[in-house]
Amino acid sequence: MLRIGVRLLGQRVYCQHCGGGFRATDETLEEDEGPLRAMEQIQENRIERLLERAAEAIGNSLKVEQPQEEEISQETV
């Protein structure tokens, strides 16, 4: 077993003796990917909903601003 600092997990590391390279991982964390993936999916879904709401809010604000701009241009003519 090789001991690697936590700060190196997920990074490519190289053996000081043979020069071989590999990605530093923790097998105990890999076994629990199911719950981790489920949490990632929940977060991704929440982000998508927030982006949709933001786009909708921007669209609504643009619809409200357009009539005001038209009124201003008519007044200047």
C-alpha cells in the first residue's frame, strides 16, 4: 500500500523510485460512488432549474422594458 497526501487525490503522481505515473485515488471513496453520484445529480438538477428561472426572469424583464422604450421614442418624435 502506498500512502499519498490528501492534497494529491485526483491528480496524476509519479513514483520517485521507478518513475511510473498513476492517478492518486482512495479505494474507500470509490466504493461509495452511488450516493456521491446521486448528490451530484441533485445538484445538477437544481442548477438547471435555477438557470431556467433566471432566463425566464430576464425574458420577463425585457418584455416589461420594451413598451417603456417605445413610449420614450414616440415622445421624442
